[in-house]
Amino acid sequence: MAQNIAPAPAHVNSPSKSSSDKVIAGRDAHSVTKRLQTELMTLMMSGDKGISAFPEGDNLFKWIGTITGPASTVYDSLTYRLSLEFPSSYPYTAPTVKFVTGCFHPNVDLHGNICLDIFKEKWSASYDVRAILLSIQSLLGEPNNESPLNSHAAELWANQAAYKKHLLEHYKKAQAVENKESK
């Protein structure tokens, strides 16, 4: 469990940052940047089907990810965009990950927030962007209906035909909104 605790700076008492605290903060930002660069390269070289992510512009702390729904599920071949925002305490603190493309799912709310244990109590500093995207991709086909953010989706899940019909209607609307916003 100690692996998940961010190292604390030596001078915590001072209300204003001393020059040594600024050096520590600079080193922390550099180590996070280096970690994210390594993760980007790992993801690019992985060859995993249906997942990708890249920094948004020049900001290495904000990425846009893409996942394709897993085969043999109601999400098969549907493509979703996600935003990933990394805190300065990453990897000791989980990134904020949200669906940009509207996603009808028991564990995703109307604002794109995702209920997944690895973003909360099960977070580990050993997780990387690849593991995050694969976990979300897996969640699409295997929701946790015990803690739904979208109760309507959770109720429909048992009837896959009705669920898929509603899902595709929702997806078409989300695609139309996304296409409109990108123009």
C-alpha cells in the first residue's frame, strides 16, 4: 500500500514556497512528465486493438483517448472518445477520466463520469494509461450493476435486445452532437 502514497516534501510547515520546495515541485513535475511520456510510447507500441490515447495539443497532462466496444457485446464496433486529466501527483493519484462521447451504460452518468473501482479505492501507482483504457473497454461489456450511476441502463441490461436498441439510439444522438461540436 505504501506504493500509492506520494512522497511528501521535507518542508511542509511553510505557508509560502521556499526555493527548495520549488525545486522539489519541479522535480515532481519532471518525473510525472517523464512517466507520461513513457506511457505514451508504451501505448503506441502495444498494438492493442480498440484503444488509443494522445496528449491534447502540447499539454502532456491532458489526453484524449479512444476506445472501441469489445467484440461480441452490445458495444461491438462503437467508438467512444474519453478525456484523461492527470494530476501533478500522478501516478500516486488516479487521473480523472470521463466519456466525451455520450455513453449509455450502467456505470456512466449523463456527464460522462465513470464509476470504476480503479479510479477510487482500488487505484494503484502501477496502473498506466493502457491499463485504464483496457479496464474501461472491459467495463463496457461487463458492467457492475450493483453500483450503477445510470439506473435506467442497469434495469435494461438484463434484456440485451431492448438495451441495444436504446444504446444505438443514444449513440446516434451522441455522434450527432459530437459532429456538430467539431464543426
